[in-house]
Amino acid sequence: MDKLTDVNDQSKLVMVAAEALNELSNPQGADSVKNNEDLMDKVNRQRNPTVAMKSPFNIRKVNILCKLNKRENSVLELIKKKNASNLVDKFFGSDLYCNVDRSYFKNLVNKTKHVTSNIIDIWAVVLNEVEKFRSPGSVLRLFFTTQAMAPRREKSGVAIKKIQEEFLKAIKYGCERYLNCNDLSAVNLVFFPVCRQNHFYVYCFNLLNPSFIIIDNLKEGAGIYGNTTQVLFKLFCHYLKVTNHPKAQQISKCSPRRLEMEWQTSKNKTDCGIFTMRHLEFYSGVEDKQWRSIFKENGSKDELAKLRKVYAAKILLSDANKYKKDIVTEASKL
């Protein structure tokens, strides 16, 4: 019954959008401008998932024990295919992120290769899309890309005021694009993945139960962070203060806390990107049973190799990917 409801909701969305676009292209009467604005508002409102689509039974996270289905396997074959058509030279693209070609996905599925920042960034885009389908009452998470911090870590020659302004704009843009609001007042968890010295890890601000968390697969990674932790903390606290966030004072008193996890490593320097993707996907502000079981074998090589494939397929088949239709069409020919 839930599936039928979803189909009907999507059909209504298509019909509403079609009617609106038809009227927009054929305006009539003196009030056409006002009518067009109303119609566009109607279309934009309809894009949000209905309550029926926001279900606790909606599988939003990757179960590491599940096997890949036929479509996912065909997409993986397309990534590996030597003579893929020009139609799918660009494998991922969205209105928020530049096009990412096949070479980056070939690295993602290759267990001997490092994941690139492009992949972490589009994973953040995908997770924000998936977050729209969270069940009512669950925590609201917002994911930023590595670009939110990359140009701001060590700008010694740039005035702090300029850096603060850039950061404020980045937060506001993320809120407007993903949440249809101007600030973080409704957000519970804010994530900032970072790449430093070729190592990926995650910063998380918990605005529900004020805390500042570092999630890193390395047992002793603190030496890598440099001044990034301090810079991000000051920027984020400044943002909360100028936007009059109710948790501004509490967050300002927090000290960074590194999570301790059974799957932390000291030798694996290749899969930090995959660990980061897993951490972003699952962390919900508490270190509960679900969090402690995100790996069944504490991040073994086999588990990480499988996640590389599953994540590649999930990204390419996400509704956030404007090339999804092309990818599915070409993969079905294999």
C-alpha cells in the first residue's frame, strides 16, 4: 500500500508540474505575472516529499550485509567498461555541484585507490537529498562539502572579517538550498567533512545536545588537524552568535571531543574516505547500538571494498544526480 501511495504522489507531482509549466508558457490576462509566481510556488512546494514518503521503514542507509541488485551491478559494470559511450562521460552532476566524470568513480570502486574530495562532496549532496525522506520526529542533519572549509583553513593574509562573511554565506546557501530556510534554527546536527594532509575526517556540531565532535578512523589523528579545529569552531560560534541561535552560548563553551570507535585504525591510510562516508551516513548524535554496529567486522578490507561499490551505485542512482537517467539507460545495455 505504501508503494502505491508513493506512486500516486509522484504522479500528482508530475501532473501539477506539467499544468503549471503549460500555463507559464501561455500566460493570459493582466494578472499573468502574479499567476506565474503563484504557479511556481506551487511547483516548488510539491517537490517536498509527502508524509507517506517519510517513513521509518524507508531504507535510507546502506546495509552492509545486503547484496547488490541487478541495476546496481550493471552500473558498476558501466564504471569499469573501457569503451563507455560519450553520453555518460559525465557520471554525476547536480545544480549544486560540478560534473564528475567516470575516472573518479573508477578510483572509488578500486580498493587500492584513495577517494577524492569530489566523491566526498557529492556524497554530501546525496545525503542531503536522502535526508528529505527522514521520518517525522527524527533528527535533522545538514551536510556541507569539503569546500566549506578548504579555502578558509589557513588564509593568514586575509582579514578574519572577510573569512567570516564567506562562511556565513556558505551556511546560508546550504540552508536555503536544502532546507528552504535562512538559518540553522531547525537543524540538529551539522557536518563538515575535511581533507587535510590527504586524510579525510569529520567535524560535527550537535545543536540538539550541544557538543563539538570529531569523527576520525585514525586512532592517533589529532596531529593532522593543525589549526583547522580551532578555525572552524570560531567561525561556527560566530555564525551562531550573529544569527541569534538559541544554542550559541552553550556551543561556545564546548571543547572538541574525538569519538573512540572499535574500528579505528593505525595502518590503513587508503580508506579514510570510505570511513568518512560511512560516518557521515550513520552518525545521528549518539553512540548507540546502531552506531556501534555500522561495521560487522570493524571495517575489514572486505567490508570497505564492498562499501566502495555500494556507495558508487547509490550516488549514481540517486535522484540528486541529473545524469541518473542516462546512467540507467546505458547500464541496461550491458
